[in-house]
Amino acid sequence: MTSRSGTTGVTKLPIMVAALVAALAAAASCQPSLECKNQCRTDGDCAAGRVCEMGTCTASDTLPSLFITPHTDDLLFFMNPDVEKALRSGKPSRTVVVSSGDAAGDAAETTSIELHSRAVLAAMAGREKGMGDWVCEAKPYAGKATLSCRHAGEPLLEVTFLRLQASDFPDFIQLPSLWGRDVGSEFSHGPIEALAQVIENGDVYSREDLIRVLAAIIDESQAHHIGIPDPTSTYGEDDPDNTAAGRFAMEAAHRVNLPTALRIYRGYNMYMDWKEDVPEPEARNLTQEEHDRKVSLLDLYYDGFDPSAQVAWNEWCWRRYTVNEIRPAKGELRARAGCLQPPALAGGTPTVGQCTSNPPLWELRADHSIGAPGGGCLAVADDERSIGVDKCMATPNQKWTLLENGQIHGFNGGCLSIAVDGLTVAAELCGSDRSGPKFGVPLGQRWTLGQADAPL
């Protein structure tokens, strides 16, 4: 079983486009408020029970959701109550569990963990008195095997297990090593070329294989909301498996051309009490009922869970913190130093210049590209650091996610950053400002989308 860092004692145990069209049509009946003015950028701008879809607040009951997590307990601790709300909404809801949860690679233990996972997901879907019958089958995505299970009594409930070798911290780092691209950072483990499934005759996944598999699942799900772990250490350290899973999931989301909205879920760093360099805890923001429900689900999953055993376990049950994506929209991209200016020639580097009364407008498109004023798309060069504007090709190096915290995430985990010269931009590792009691986004990576034009 995989031991959780800092938590010794607890172990890791197709709605298609028609639905989206129907949801958009429902927007015409919205309540007479700000949301009727076609101004939403994230779901937080909309009334309860509604989501921001293509710049308009819409009914959410027909829009599929997808949650990607390294381990099922992370889903319970950090993504709930959202997962349970999705499961009880009457819309398709799917979970992808990337890791087997067992660092020893024991197939029997992995099967047991999957059984517990199905039981707790069934309970969240309303099957409180028993998990009911599941139909599980080997299902290939991008040529790689997965185990996909659908509930017989809850046909909109599905979970897919990738069964990749789990980590055992601090000496056995698997998923972060498979990502293994940020040399010199906390993700300099390895890298390793491939990671095997922990079942007999299981498949071997390369880094690119995992991205393609997740992208294929996202594409099949046609999900509106995709919940993923925080792919950065901006708010403090997290379980490296969580961070790595978030990076793989975001990269996969950039490979599909769907009007999805990413929702980033923070993990351990909401409340940490076992290291010195940690952020101040976030405020409790769940109700007593929501806290108690988390505890009961964890008790079912672990077959025994005492939140008083460690302070952090109980405190995580009191919290749920997310960062939402802003897209599609159009406006100036503004940083502290000024507004982002397109290069004079295609392929040149954008610069940061003075914001004027008529600033250049950048377009955050539904396919995750950023259209430049005058044509072309914002792109990361082959060195994975230099930024230019090239012909729009819908390639991975032209895909971006603007989060409401100001970070613009791009190819292979880089964030759009103001370069050391203060004038140009580059792709850098998404950083952390740790100068205050709560960690946040560094100034050089903090962008706001101006109000020059309403969302598309």
C-alpha cells in the first residue's frame, strides 16, 4: 500500500454535442440578473446550479462531468463534495483513477482498492445500502489497456482504472518520474521512460501514452467540467502524485478540441502541519454536514477512518478549494508591467508594453488556443521556453489554460511568464510567491483578462 507523505497510518487503498446545444438553449430562461448579460467567465459568476458555458450561464443538469485523480482517497478528501453532487445530478459522471494505489505492485491489493473505490462511488450516487452490481471490462484507449466499470443500476456512473504503479514516498517516486521534465525542480525525479500496470500481463505506459489515454477518455466523455488535481506547487507542496496527475490531465485536456472547463482542486496545502515552509491554512469553507459526509465516505472507503487520529485529516474534511478556468473570452492580457503586445512579425516574441485606451485584444478560444490580434496563435517554440505567434495549427504547443488566479498554463507544464528582461515573455515552470503567510502566484506570472470585450 502507498503511504501518504506526512500521514503515516493511512494507506492508499457519452453525452455528445446535442446535450451541450440543449444546455445553451436553456440559457434563454435565466433569471433577470448579471448572468443574463452574457458576462460570465467562470461558474462562480452564475447562479447556484448553473455553469458558465461559452460565456453564458446555462442549466448544468445535462452536462457531463469528469474527475481525474491519482488515488480514490484524494478524490474524497479534496474533490468532494463536488464529486457526490455530480453523481447525484442525473447527468453522466465519470472518474479516472490513474494509480493502482499500491506501491508494492500487488495485484490482489489493487483489486481490493478498486472494490472499495466502486463501493464508495456507488454510495455517493445514492446506493447507500450496498454497492450493487458493476459491469467491468478491459477497455483500450490509445492502444493501452484500462479497466472500465459501469454501474448496472446507475448507468450514468462510470469509473476507469489505469492501474499504473503507485509511488511510495520519499524513495520510490513513480508518476512524477514518468512526467520527469522539469529538471532542477521538485519534479526532477528520474525521469523514467515507462511505467507498468500492476496486473499480470499489464500494459506499459510511456509519458506520451498516458497523455494520449487521458485525452481519449476526455474526448469520449464529452465532459463539460473536468476536475483535476492542482498541477503546480503555487500554493505550497502537495502529494507529488497529485501534482503529476494534474500535469498529465491538463496536458491531455489540451489535446482535445472540446469546450471543456478545467477546475483545479487543491490538496494537502489547504492545511499542512508537518513541515516548516508551509502556507497559512485556508479557512474552513464546508458545512458541518459536508464535513461529516466526507468522514463517512472515507470510513467506507478505508473500512474504518478516524479523523481525530491526525489533525490534518480532519481539517481536509472541512475544506474544498478550487481554481477555475476562464474561457472562452476576449480582451487585453494585462500584467503588472503592462499589456501583452503581439510581435511585429509572425514567429517573433510578444512583448509587454504600456496599456493604452485601445489595447490589443487576445482571444481565448474554445479549443484552448489563444488567438493573437491581427491573426495567428500564441505558441511555445521547440525549446519549450521561447514564445511566438505562429499560424494556428491546433497543436499541443498552441494550447493554453487561463486560470482565475492569473496563471496561463501552456505546453508541458510551463506558465506564460514575463522574462528577466521585463519586456518579453517566456514559458517558465509555474512558480510560487512565498513572501506572505499564504502562498500565491508570482507577479511575473499573474495576468488578468481586461474588460475591453465581453466573453464570446
